[in-house]
Amino acid sequence: MAYKIGEACVKCGACANTCPVGAIEEGEDRYIIDPDVCISCGACADTCPVEAIEEE
């Protein structure tokens, strides 16, 4: 199950730098996780300082 970045995202980039498969890119108002690339490892959620990432 892929992860999703919620509205609490502050666009710090910590998640994108942590993703081992490059599934996260910067969006207009927050970072976005590509569910087709995400391997559901949870590294991004563990790294997010504002807990904006959760399983979909």
C-alpha cells in the first residue's frame, strides 16, 4: 500500500531525500508520492518532521 502526503506538508524535502526509489517529487503546494513507484517501505513517513505522511 502506497503512502500519501497530507496538507500538513511544509515542503522541507526530507521525505524526497530519504526515498530509496525516488517516488517523491515536489508539487505545487506539497510533495507528492507516485503510488506506482512507491514500495511502501515507510522511510518517508519516519523522516517527516510534521507527520504529514501516512499509508493510503
